[in-house]
Amino acid sequence: MEKIIFEKRDVHGKKNKQLISSGKIPSVVYNSKGESTNIQITASQASKIMREATSTTILDAELGKKNMKVIVKEIDVNPFTDQVRHVAFFEIDENKEMVFTIPFQITGIAPAVKNNLGVLVEVLNSIDVRCKLSDLVPYIEVDVSTLEHPGQSISVDEIGIPKGMELLNEELATATIVTITEMQEEEIIEPEVEEGVEGEEGEATEGTEEGAEESTEESATKE
């Protein structure tokens, strides 16, 4: 992705709607010192970031004469129009450890799924780690080609965390990433047919016809 141009933003609050209408998206960039700078980017850049950037995508940015590397921390999108309303960035200090959310990427084909023995369920799709930028990887591969039967699973400790990374939450060290569950048979419910409905209708029809005949005979006698 090309370098993102940050512009300082003086507009705040309700005036942000006017900014969006002009083709600019209100944003903010934080740093490791706890400082924040209000910025704005173009709507086209914001849309491209939403489509292409992940939690581990390193973006080159420029603010005035300063060049920096940033990651996207949060994107606020209008749920009705899918238009980006705000983007939060974090400036990376390459010499310090940071917390990153690393997604899992499923690879291979589970024999249990291929043979229609079960369904692959992704229980955990990402994990938080602490590391330096030099040790960051875009994703962690999870090979499911060893899963042959329902009940089998792969946990975090089985695949391990890449070198240089520290698991942020130790309780997730043995957490399940993917598992195979048994296929559920669909229950077909037959529609209930009420007995006697047809006969009752037939009797009612017959009675109506007899009544009509009697009425016709009475009319003929009177005449």
C-alpha cells in the first residue's frame, strides 16, 4: 500500500460531518507515550485501508516532515452506508515491544471434512502477543490436515507461538483454535393431516344439495 498522507485536523465534534462531506475522514494517531494527534486522511485512502489493512499491516505514513510507521487500531464505519467515519492509528516505535493481534490462517484440508465425517469449527481466530516490529508476522498458520475424526482439535500450545513473541494472556496457552464436530442430521418434519376434514366437508355439501332439492320441490307444489 502506498504511503498515507496525514494532515493535521482542526475540526472536531459535530463539524466532522462537514469534513466527511468534503471527502476527508477524521482520524487520530496515538503513540507509545500516550500522546495523540488529531489528523485527517482522504476518503479514498480510508476506503482502501478498510479493504486491505489487517491488524498486523504496517503502513508508511507522513505527517508534515515526519515519516512514521503505523498500524490500524480501529475503524468506525456507518452501518447503513458502509462509509468510513473515523480511523484510529498507532505509531510504532521499532525499538520497543508492542501488543499486536495476530490472526490464525487455516491451511490444508481436514480428512474428516473431506470424507463427510464432521464439520471444521474455528473456535479462536486470533491471539494477542507482545513483540517488536522486527519479530512481527502477518499471521500464524494452522494446518488442519491431521484432523481425521470428530472430536479432534488443535490448540495454541500444539502449534506454538513464533520466536520473539510473548503470549499476552497465558490462559490462552492451551486454548482450542479449531475442532471437528459431528455432522448433525437434518430432521424432516412431516406436515400433520387432520382426519375427518374431508368427510365433514362432503357431508356438509351433501346436506346443502338435499336442502336445495327440497326447496325446489316445495316451490313446484305451490305453483
